[in-house]
Amino acid sequence: MSDRYRLLVESVTDYAIYLLTADGRVASWNPGARRFKGYDDTEIIGQSFENFYTPEDRAAGLPQRALRTAEREGRFEAEGWRMRKDGTRFWAHVVIDPIFNPDTGRVLGYAKITRDLTERREAELALKRSEEQFRLLVQGVTDYAIYMLDKEGRVTNWNLGAERIKGYRREEIVGRHFSIFYTPEDRANGEPAKALATAFHSGSFEKEGWRLRKDGRPFWAHVVIDPIRDDSGEIIGFAKITRDLTDRRKVQEELEKSQQALLQAQKIEAIGQLTGGIAHDFNNLLTAVVGSLELVSRQISDPRQASLIENAMSGAKRGVLLTQRMLAFARKQELALQAVPLNAMIASLKDLLQRSIGPLVRIETDFPASLPPAQADQNQLETALLNLVLNARDAMPEGGAVRMAGRCETVTASNSHGLATGDYLRISISDTGAGMDAETLAKAVEPFFTTKGVGKGTGLGLSMVHGMAEQSGGRLAISSEAGQGTTVEIWLPAARHSDAAEPQQMAAPVEPVEKPAPRLKVLAVDDDALVLMNTVVLLEDLGHEVVEASSAKEALARLSNGEQFDLLITDHAMPEISGAQLIAAVSTNWPALPIILATGYAELPRDIPSSITRLSKPFWQSDLEKALATVTANRILDAA
């Protein structure tokens, strides 16, 4: 039996198994002891087992204390640092059992078993360090709320991010149900239970939605819930991570609003370009129509035929008004910008506005005396305000109040709303009427869009106001909700000090003359045959000699060939060589030749000389006659 025991001990290499004498000297030594302590049998047998202890433990008397404990209690067991032969340390698990004499009961020696646990200790320490680092990591995160729930959804721990985002301290929230973070609507719909059920059955739950802070304020959260399982796979709780995305959501909403505003602006710009092109072509047609009707009306003696001509003339006049509004929307009307004192303008306009809307609606005005003048075309602004007040009245069929107010606003880069930085006058017109829903509001300034019945509106009122404000360097803003009334704002640049000090002076009107004398030889240039024929007929009816040119190139050829003319009248929008280019060439090579520019465009090249007389299309013969009189008068003054 003893041989078998010896063979067993000698075959063990993972444990140091050896005997000590009663005074602690090594009496035997196995291969395991040799392997991790480093001593051969001859080196250690007979030596004190204190050699295996660290100097600190020897100084503290730990070896002898271990033997006394084993003798007194029948066993000593501990873990601690031990020394190898080469002086390196290892972490050991030690068991010392006393060996008693069965006859006397005295200690004969000790059996000592030592195991090297250095690797296990290092793994445990690494795990502990990892767990501590993870705990510190979770606790140190402030941008995410990271915490755990038990199976029922009660909070079991809480990090600093959760405290910062949700507002609860650890002692305030641990043990409470996580549904407290949900809105009342979501709690009523069972959203917290649905979230845990989804995580339980699907392995994860992820969603964005509104959550509540401790103080009741909502925030937009991104939430992830994952189940936590034990070693057997049983779910014992949930890990929950919440991130506050309120700022990002606000940025996204602002970006979406900006994109929608950009799309709307691009849409309105595209419609404006189309409308302006149509209005220009329509202007040319109306120029031929009104001129021909005017000449024919003088040759008709039959009352019935004269009535028909008059009816056609009325239709043409309505067409002229329509094109003017279309050009206003397209920002291609001609504006006479000047410093307009709003106080004085509203005071003189209020009676007209009140008479226009009737007794059921009252007008309230609030324009402080300190308001600076606005940079605007007063006639166009008055027309715009009349349109807006009439719209407000129509929105209140049972009566109400229209409030008009003026304020000075400063636009900076941070609140530009598409305006240049500087000072502006904000004119607001508010009603208490039916208001508009979002879909109607989005289309409000589109030309020909109207909510009024057939024959009750052209759908160009707001379009005209929009174009006037934009062309003046401002903008139109509309806010409205169904059943809550509407507020329309016109933003106009404040007039510069120089404009305010020296308001533009209107030129004295030129008295019409029957027929200018002497008879003029006129070179008429237009690529539109109908318009050209109309211009020629009107000039000839006034007693002038007219030479036609269907292009600027043809006109320049006639002048280059030495033909003499008293006047050049030209269109602007022509192929190859425009009217502006023709004017530049004529001004350089034939500077004494007077020029009339007949066009429906308001936006012309800036290099056109200010001395050029402009004739707006469509024009009546009296308009043409006045332009001729102005050119003739200027020519006489130049000659003098």
C-alpha cells in the first residue's frame, strides 16, 4: 500500500506534495514540487520550509504560525505569495495537515500540499480589472443613459448619463418601473410592456419616440432594450440604452423646413418665369389689339358696331390689367422706388380702405410715429394693401376686424429668412376670419389659385403682392390656421437716409399734343410682325413717315447705308441683337438720333442710358403720342 501511495505522489506534477518534520524541515519532495518550486531533492530536503515564504511573511512569523494553526485546529489552508528557487514569486494555494503519533498524540510532522494558482489569479485579477473598467466606463458615460431593468421592468442600476438625460438621481429611481419615462399616451397604449415583450421574444427592441424627464419636459429618444440571460439561458432582466436626440431632431426638422421652403421658392420662381414669359407675349398681342381697336373705333359710325368695338376695348383693358398683375408676380413690372412714409400713407388711405370693405368690418391701425420710411413704389404698395384688406374682408362674411400694423425690424445673418441683412419695415394685415389649412396656405401665392367662387377673384391678388415685395427687395410672409384667421406680412427695406432726405421727384407730366410738328421720319424696329404693324399704323395715323425693320440687324444696315431718321423706336427682346445692344450701337455711332424703347420688361440691362425714353407695352396711341412729345421736347432742349 505504501509503495502505491509513493508511486501516486511521485506521479503528480500539478501539486507540490511533500512532508515536513515537526520543526518544519522538508523531509520528502515530489516531481510537482520540483517543477514549480525549482529545487532538486538534494537541494531542499533537510532545509526549512520557510525558504518558500517571502521575506515579509518570514519577518511576520507566518511559517511558524501556519504550523501552529495546523497543530491546534487540525488543518491550515490559505492563499498567498510564495518564492521559487530563482526568487520569482507565484500565487499558491496551501494546505498543511498535521501527522500525529497515534500512541502519544504528539505531532510527528506535517503533510503539505501546494498548488500554483498564478495563472488563475492573473485571470481573476484581469477579470476584476475588466469589470471595474467596464463599471467605470458605464458610469463615466454621460451622453447615453445606460441602466438595467429586472424582468418586471424595474430599474436596478443607474449611470451618470441616465441622471443627466432623465434628471433622476440613483436613489430616486432605482426600484421604480421604467414606464415612468413614457408619455401618458404611450403608457395608456401599453408601450412599455410592448417594448419588453418585443425584446423578450425577438432578442432586441429599438425605437425612437418621445420620453419624459423628471421635470416633465419631453425629449426625443433613441431606445435600445436587450435581454440579459444567465448561464442557463434564462432571461433575468434587460439592458436599456437611451440617447437624447432632441437637438438632432430639431436640426432635421429645420433642415426639412428649409428644404420645403427651397422647393416652394424654386416652384414659385419657375412659375414666375413661365408667367412672365406668357405675360410678355400677351403684352405684344395686346399691343396689336388695343392699337387696332383704337384706330378702327374712329372709323365706325354705326352705333351697334361702335358698341361692339367698345366692348372689345373693355376686354382689352382687362387683359392689360391681367398682364400687369402677372408681371408683378413675375417681378418684371416697372417700379418707381422712393421713400414712402407709412404713417402718412396709411392715414390718407384708411378712408378709402374702409369704404371699400363696408360697414361690417372695422379697420384698426397701429403705425408708430417713429417708423422710418420704407423703400417702395407707393402706388403699387397702396394697391397691394387694398388687395390684402379686401381678402381679409372676404374671409369674414359676418364681419370682424382687420388690424394693420407697422414695425421696424433688423435682419441679421442668423434670422435672414432669405433677406439681405439690414433694417426693414414689416407691415402686417391680420383678420379674424376662416383662415387657411396647410394645403391652401402652400398654394396661396401661386397665380390663378383662389378659394373664391367663379367670377369673384382672378387668383392674382396675393401673387401680385408677392412679386411687388420680392422686386422691392423684401418678402411676403403668410401665417394662417383653419378657423384661426390669417396674418399677411409685407417686409420692405427701410429707405436710406439719402432717400429719406431727398425723396424722388416725379417728372412733370407732358401735356398731350394733337400731332407733333414737324413731321418725323421714324425707324420702327420689332421682330413681332403684329406689333410692328400696329406701331407703324399708329405713327402714320399721327402723321409721321415710318420705315419698318423686323430686326436690329436690318435697322443697323439701314443706318449704315446713310438713311437719315428723326427717331428710332425699338423693341428690346429680339433674337441675335437685342434692343439694348441696338441702343448701344446707335448711341455710339449716331449719338444725335433720339430713341424710344418700347418694351413690356421692367428688368433691363443697367447700361441702357437713362436719357432713353421708355414706352411700356401694351400702349395706346395717346401713350405713344406722349413719348413722341417727350423726345421732341428733349431734342429741342439739347439743340438750345
